Amino acid sequence: MNHWKTSVCRVAAGCLGVILAACGGTEAGQTGSFSGAVALDGSSTVYPITEAIAEEFQRANRAVRVTVGISGTGGGFKKLCAGEIDVSDASRPIKESELATCRTNGIEVIEIPVAWDGITVVVNPANDWAECLTTEELKRIWQPGSTLRRWKEIRDDWPEREIELYGPDTDSGTFDYFTEAIVGEEDASRSDYTASADDNVLVIGVQGDVRGLGYFGYAYYAENRDRLKALAVDGGSGCVEPSAQTIENGSYRPLSRRMFIYVNESALGRPEVRGFVEYYLENAPELVPEVGYVALSAATYEANLERLSSSATVGGDR
């Protein structure tokens, strides 16, 4: 399998999406068996997986145009439920209110888990005092109304230096998950931080700011581990660093989670969409680790293919 090029296909801050055919993946004579277009949008956390899958799919199917956008999990669901896209990347499960909107618009969706992630808390590499934060300390930092501004306010033996915070915006599934897991209430967060739907913006912010502290998907840390420092998290059983092993076995708690794609069930009637989603599940076990996330079990991917084949929509299979 050809290796995908994240440096070439990177979506910059503010971009609505990327046409992956423009990333130079196809070769003359490779036409494949599909033609048409497949539209995806949603989570920037899931984006690296979908980008890799889309590039490889297009290498084998040069007549298919795959577009992948980054509008956040919530933004992706809005477009999916409006019938504007075929597949939505999501770093959290769909909400009942979002599902109701889809159904009001006559759209049924299929939920497909694709990988494990561990939301990673990072600081600038020049930070030589912080190695681990407890979930209670993270709550004090991020909860609504927090006035915590300096590292010394977290622990007395830490320096009297300001903290500059970076995190996902409110349309992000990572924001939803983090606030519920750490603060105890979804969407409950202080608002005085640098927010973005594009995790690359957060990476650049923390790596360029000695005061910086932020959080985002594990793959973005793994890709930039020479420019960032990951903190261990103590969820009550001691400090645990994020890694493929601790994310998969659940010891990196409470920030380990599954990630998903959601498919418009009616779009599966188009061969290029069905072919793309099947290709996604068949190739995820190899490509998910390549981009820095943790693959699900082989049995789970097989079950997902069966779910796709039987069109088991959300609500009908829960």
C-alpha cells in the first residue's frame, strides 16, 4: 500500500476542506471500478484516518472525487443531517437531538466505530516542571468561571508563570468528550482560551508558546512528539502516559475513547459511496496505526462490515 503524505494533504486553518485527488495519489491507467464523488466532513481528530483512506482509495479509483472537510464533529453532523455530505467523521457518538434532526429530514444514519483515541494533554517542550496532572487539577484549570492563570496556582512548587490555554472549539467532539470527562458536564468550559476546529492550529500554538497548555487527539501529538511534551494524567490510579498500549487497554482514563464515521444510509445506494466505506473498514487496521491512532479488533471491523451490509441504522440497532 502506498504511504499517504500528511505534509502534502494537510488542511490549513480556516480551510473548508481538501480535494484529495489533488494530493497526487493516482497513477495513469488506474481506473478502478467506481466513478462519481464522495463527500465527507466533520471531526479534525478523525480527519487523519479519513485522509489516509481517501488517498489510497483514489489511487485505485481515479474516477472518484473524494472531498474531506474539517468543520468539527458537530458541524459534520449538521451537514450530514441536511443531506449535504455522505459521511461524517465524529469523535463522539451522535446526540439524540442531532439524530432527531436527521430523521426530520428523512435521513437515517449508520454508526461505525473506526479507531481508539486518547485525548492528549500537552505543554511546550520548554516546560520542565509539569509531568502529570490529576483530573481534579484539569477540572480546576478548565471549568467555567475558572480564574486560574498561573502554574503556581496549580501546585505551590511550580513557577509563577502565566498559562496560555489552547483547545478545540465548541463544535468539536473532542471538546464535548473532554468537558464531560474532566469537568463533569458536556460543553461546560471556561471560554478564555485559544479555540480552533483544526487541531493543527492548536499544535502550532502550544509548540510556539512556552506558556502553552492544550489538548487534542493523540495522533496530532504522535506526529509532533519532537515539538510537544505530553503530560501523564492521573484519573485516580496514578499517573498514566498516553500511548497505544494505555489507550487500547483503557488504563489511560478517563480520556480514552472510540472514534466513528456516520454514513447516510441512502447514500449507500451509490456504488462509489458503498465502495469507499467498505474500503475504509477493510484498510483501517493497517492505516489507523500509521496515522497515530489505535486500531480496533479485527472482529469489530468485521462486525462493522456486517452492520453496513444489513444497513443497521442508529435507533434500529440500539
